[in-house]
Amino acid sequence: MEGVGGGDRASAATLDQWRQFSRLFQFYLDKTTPHAVYRWIGTGALVFLYALRVYYVQGFYIVSYGLGIYILNLLIGFLSPLVDPELEPSDGPCYLRKDQMNSSLSSDGCLSSSSGMRSQRLSSYRS
């Protein structure tokens, strides 16, 4: 029964150390924010050192493959729009062609959904 109360103190000390490390890491991360060129140079150097290590050790190919897939996934997520324009109508301006000017317009100046503006807009992008 002696060890029952000791676990809380150890986990609290570990949590305090983690918080201290987290604050220190965030401090240095904030200091490097304005130096974008140096951060890219450092990232390139780390990638080069990792590739050099993989080449000389003749291993870690599976780990490198997984890392590459993860980085590619992050890149695709960064380049993808948050909202799919085909699924959700936009609140921004809509542009009408001359042949659409006499059609029924809604209160915001765009064609109403019953007149098929969405299909006309999509077909104009596809052609």
C-alpha cells in the first residue's frame, strides 16, 4: 500500500517537466519565426543528413517510404481547398454571360437555383 500515493507525485513531476519543456520549445520556435530562409536551409540540411544516413546505413527504407507518404499527404492537404466549390454554393460574386442577363435573377443578383445557374456554371468550366 506504500506505492499507491507515490504514483501521483511522479506523474505530476513528469507533467511539470513536460510543460517546462513545451514552454521552452515554444519560446525558441517563436524566436525563429521571422527567419524563414534560415528555417528552410535548416530543414534542407536535416533532410540531406537523413538521406545520407539512410544511404550509409543501407536501411530505413520502409521508414523513409512511410515518411514520404506522410509528407505527401500533408502537402495534398495544404494544397486542397477547405470547401469543395462543387458541393457548396459560394457567397461571393457570380458572373453572368450576356445570354443570361434576361433570365430570372434572385435577390443577390445571381440566377435562381431553379434556372440551373449551377449546371451552367459547371458546364462553362468544363468546356
